Amino acid sequence: SSPFAVAAIDLGATSGRVMLGVVDHGRLELVPAHRFENRLVRRGGHLCWDLDALWAEIRQGLADAHDLAVVRGLGRLSSIGVDSWAVDYGLVGPDAVGADGTPVPGSGERLGEVIAYRDSRTDGVADEFARKVSRERQFALTGIAQQPFNTIYQLLADDRLAELPAGSALLMVPDLIGYLLTGERRTELTNASTTGMLSVTAREWVPELLEAAGVDRALLAPLIAPGEQLGTVRPELASVLGIGEAPVIAVGSHDTASAVLAAPASPAAALENAPVAYISSGTWSLIGLELAGAVPSGPALAAGFTNERGIDGTFRVLKNVAGMWLVSESIRQWEDEGAQVDLGDLLEAAASVPGGRFRIDPTDPAFLPPGQMADRVMAAARPVTGEQHGDHEDGPERRSAHPRSPAELVRCILESLAETYRDGLHTACRLAELPLPSRLHVVGGGSRNALLNQLTADALGIEVVAGPMEATALGNIAVQARALSAVPSPDGAIRELIRASVDLETFSPSSTRAPRASA
Ligand code: LRH
């Protein structure tokens, strides 16, 4: 079969990209077509996503991807897939009725802004909801950790729901993009599970939770699973963009689902029945295990673990840890204050300041909102117990009880992350009643952070396999390739394809306690 091209639309909380995926004889090649920034904007008193700007970038990206495919002799795009961060949604009105009296697909108006999960409208809402349905019951029904930003709590805080015209729909961000592309309204399964309203045992909504959240069942579009075809690009749009009427295929539209699919676990591990241990490292660090079933147990609830649906019926038993958000938001503060910060330089400096001095709790919800992050981390940092910090000494040389320089602050963040990863993986294994695996896969943009990878390997005492960096786009493309019959269906085939397509770097635990700067 000849090589062909697909496009992955992959939206992250700080940046988005449209990637061309070339599927060629058992290999995937990723070619960046268009990258763009994504920022939180303040509108109508809320933190929002600039959906119109994102949609303009996506259209540009698709046109660019099409051009790239044609230049490379691959013909038009064979399909398109969309993923983004989880939990956020848009509201769309009914499709307008055309001159011939039938609804025009894709013509429904977006009703208001897409409010971002870091907005404060959900403050206290999870507690309010727990008075209607206990936390234990919610967890047993859904398996989903009760994070303040879950869609269900956003919906309870959404005063627009009461005034929606008949025929409106709630569409998760990737589903909203899918609707703009095709005119079809669906809810993709992996992302649906992050709403906190989907059953952990069946592919259906939990009526009791919808009712308690005040959500009309009719607002929810029918479910669609990764690999199923959503529709085709609307003819008017295809002609404006100069691309063909390509199929749009549902992928793991929750970015973390796509990223974990692209964790390049070895066939040997699969044979030994060892679950894949991973960190999907980006704005968030999602640490856990991929399992065949969920663990919606009391201990899992107590430990703050969640059970998110993955591709092919898998579950991700994982914990949300504030990841590179802590670093990127700190940098944003320093830049707002006039400093020029280069991440590479900063990490290098962080590798050479003394370690083991300060800790924060990167799972603390206090780090959720944006703004003044460096100050907040500084204030939260505690000296590592058992260490003397010489505060009793006099003179300018004395060491402070708080990290002071950006390098010290970043060192504190990374060491705290590594220890939280260690505890998180141990807890995941305890919950799943499995031994600690011999290998941890770090995928996503954060996998480039050599210092953090080494700290993680040292904290856990196991091998850290770093990469691929563009795991989410690769997972997105792999599901499209399989839907187009370019990858065999059996379990593990996608991971073999990924392994054949990427370069990985392995970090072994160092014998000395002092972590290396890079490897
Ligand atoms: C990562 C992510 C994560 C969710 C959060 C809202 O991008 O999708 O899995 O918990 O964003």
C-alpha cells in the first residue's frame, strides 16, 4: 500500500498544533504543519479560551497540512482527528433552517464563551454537589476523581443552561471542533469520561448525576468511540480551505488518552502482562497505570486517583499533578516583571544549584488558578525536614528558608514533582495490587526535561524511558491510521508502530544521590 497523509489537530492549554502524519509501511512520520499559542483570556468576568482564534489557527493549519501532503506527493488528507485538554465544553444552538426547509449542518451558533477549567466559577461547587450525591457514591458510579474543574461542577455553576433554546447541545472542546468541521454533533468517549457524568461500568451517562447537576439529557450529543467516523469535512469549508472533503475520525479526543496510547511500551512488557506505567507530562503531569479495568475503590477515592477511559476499553488509573504549569506560569510572572527567561538556560541553572532543600505539594489545588505563580510557589516552599538551613547564621552569606532565585525555585518544583511521581506510582501499584514496574514511560513535551527525568529515575529507582515528545499527536494519528486499515487491530499493534517510529532516551537511576544535569 502506498504512503498516505492524515492530519492531527492537537490543542494544548498553552499551545496548539496541526501535524501532518505520514503513514508509510509500518512507520509514522510527524511533520509540523502549523503551531500556535493558546492563552487564557478574561471575558465577561471569566477565564475563557479564545475559540474563534483557535478555530482560525486550525483552519490555517489544515490548509497548510494539505499543502504539505500535496508537495510530498501524498495526495489529499485521508482523514483528520481532533484532541484537546479535557473537561471544557461549549454550548451550541440548534442548526439554522435553510431555504429548502431542512437544517443546515454546522450552522448552530456558539452560545457564549468556552469558559476555562481554571476559572473560579467552580470554587466550592464540588462540596455543594457532594451534599446532593455523596463523594463515595459519585466515585463508585463514575470512577472519576472529584477535581473542582470537572465538567459536572462547571455545569452546576453554569447559569446559561436554564435559558438554552430547544435543540442546543453541549459539546466538549474537541467535539465542538469536530462539529465546526463536519456539522455532526457527538460526544467522544474518552473525553466524556472526564465529565464526571459517565458510568464507569457502561458506556452511558448516569441519569442520577445529570439530574443532580441540572443537566437535561437532551443537551448531550450521542457518544462516539475512538476509531469511528464522525463525518466528513463540510463541502463549503473544504472548498474555502482548498482541502478535500476528508473523513473526520474520532480519536482519543482527550489529549491524555492519545498521549498514553503513544507510550512506547515493549511487546515483551505486554507479554508479561505488565501494565504500562506512564507520566503524560505537559501542562499537567498525569501519572499512573493503564489497566484493563477501573479501580473505583474507597482507597482510590481517598488517594485522589481517577479512572479515565482510554482507547480500546482500557482505563487510566492516574493522579493529576500540576506539572510544567508551575514552571511556565512562574516564567510568565518573571517575564511580566520585565525579565527575559529562556527555559533551557533556566533548567541548566536549576541543575547546578544545590538540591534537596525545599519542597512544595504539586497536587495542591491552590496552584490551579493562574497568576503570580513564582510568588505563590516561593511562599508555599518548605525546607526539607531534617536539614539545617543556617538561618541562625549572620551575614549576607546566610542561606534563606525559601528558594530565592528562579533556578532555586525551579529546582524546588522539579524535585517536588519527582517525589510526587514516586509516591503516585507507588500508590497506583498499591491500588491495582501490582508490583512496581521496572520501567516508567514519560511522554509529552515535558519528556524533554532531562533534569526532571533523572530526578524521577532517582526517586523511583527504576528506568525512565523518555519520549515521544509529540505523543498526543502520534496517538491521534495512530488511531486514524488504524481506522483506515493501515495498522492491524490486535492489541499492541499501535504501540509497535509507535516504537518503530520514534527515538527514545533512557534514564537509569544514578548510584549516587546527586542527580545529573543531563543524560
Ligand atoms: C491535560 C488534561 C488532563 C486533564 C486536564 C484538564 O491536558 O487533559 O488530562 O485533567 O487537562
